[in-house]
Amino acid sequence: MSQAEVFDPTVYLNGEWGPLSEARIPVLDRGFIFGDGVYEVVPLYAQPNGARLPFRLKQHLARLQRSLGKIRIDNPFDDAGWRALIHRVIEENAGEGDALVYIQVTRGVAKRRGHAFPASITPTVFVMLGKLVFPSAAERERGAVAVTAEDKRWLHCDIKSVSLLGNVLMAQHAAENDALETIQLRDGLLTEGSSSNVWVVKDGALLGAPRGPRILEGIRYGLIEELAREAGIRFEERDITEAELRSADEIMISSATKEVMPIRTLDGKSVGGGRLGRVYAALYDAYQRAKAREFADEAKRAQ
Ligand code: PDD
């Protein structure tokens, strides 16, 4: 890659704006030392007029608040403060195409290394714009390859924590097996992907693993539940056994960066006869309509 092609966005770090390549945090930041922090990934969609708009920002900010609350970090901003910051990050990085906003809040920089929280500490706040290319129509048509593995993570997967070692190892497992995602199982039950929620279709019903400490409740979790209702698809939030996963009519994953994406093979075996699923197709279309609706509502509010 030539110098000219290096993507060096303008980022926000603790009240300062500057190039990503020059952003620095002290090594005693508890995010670095302990993985003591949380994050969010918000998709931005390029509009016909060139604007890039966040999708489901309200829900992302609510989840950020929940994650911070669960690890006892005071939220450094209210929703209006976060919205202003995110819009400034978008403005500072004028460009074309879809993108994402990455937000990270750590407990802050301690005076010395010690596991328990220091009495007084100021959170570190980092916000950057990232590039995002959603899967192409051809990739969707083909479907993705997934492999399975035992879920060995801690039991607070509901916190969107930057302590992601379990997820990182699962993503690496996928990469080493030429797969897009690793689908995890704990005690014989489906949990989630390394960085996605997983959906199973069985006899026309859409099944999702129960919300709770074993999975991160994706912002797309509630959305897909809504979209299923809209499309007249029965939805069941319940335990999904390994046997149900392996005999599924359809499997799909969802995340900010993949929207909803069908899985074509699981551990080398074709899923549901290898054809593109009917439920997937209905949910994908409903997802596109939900985006159009949200952006139209925003345009109306802005008038
Ligand atoms: N990951 N489960 C895990 C473990 C995840 O990391 C993610 C998202 C999801 C889906 O959440 P959402 O619908 O809010 O994107 C579920 C993001 C994209 C990431 O870490 O980059």
C-alpha cells in the first residue's frame, strides 16, 4: 500500500482531535493492562446525498450505558453528548461509502498496576471512524462458511467488553479454517459467533439463543425479532441444541458489520440443502426496509 492510500482518520481521544497514527494512551491505562473497558460498533450508511447516518444509534447508546453500568464506570457523556461526538467524528472524516463508528471507554489511567479499581480515576474515551464494506450481493448469494467450537468464555458475555481474548481465539479459529465465523456451543447449546449472533430456522420458525449472560444481545437481536414479526415468521427465543443447529433448515448470523448473512456450510456440511433460505431472504429484505424507514424518519425530523 502506498503512503497516499494509508487510511489515517481523525480520531477523538480524551477531548483531543488528531490523526489515528498519532493517538497515544499511557501504558497504565487499565484498558491496556487489564482489558478493563467496554466498546460499541455503530454502522454508518451512506445516503444518496452523501451524508453518512448511524443506524439504531439510540439502541447502541443504551447498550453502551448498560455495559458501563455493569462494570461500574460512570458514563462520561449523556446521549446528546455522544450524539454530538459521533456527528463530529463523521464530519471530521468526510468521505464516501458506508463506514462505522468505533467507541471505546476504559476505566482510565491508574498510578500503579493493581487489580482493584483506584479510588479516583477518569475514564479514557476514544472514538474513531472505520471503513466498512458490507458483504456483496454475490457473497450473500453464495452464503458463508462457518465452523463450530466449544464456547470457553466467561459468563458475562452480555457486557460488550474489550476483554475479547475468547472471541479473538474463535475468530482466529475461523480464519485458519477458511471460514467467516466460528459458531460456539456451551454445554451442548448454541451461544453465538465470535462477533455475531446466530439464528437457526427449523420448520419455518426462527430460533434465537436466549438473551442473558451467555451471549451479547446484539442491536440486531431485537431488530430481527421485529423484522420476523413484520414478515409473519414465528420467532422463538429459547435453548437451541447442537442437534438442532446441525439439522437446521437455515442458519444465519447478524452483526453491525454483516447485517444478516446466510451460512452455507457448517463444519464442511451443507446447511438446508445448500439453497438460499426463504426466511433469510425475507429478513434481509425487511432489514433493508427498516433502514429506509429509520433514515426517512430522521430526514423528516431534520426538516
Ligand atoms: N460485534 N455477539 C458478539 C460476541 C459480537 O461481538 C457482536 C458484534 C454481536 C452482534 O451485535 P450487533 O448486532 O450489535 O453488532 C454479537 C461487533 C460488530 C464487533 O465486535 O466488531
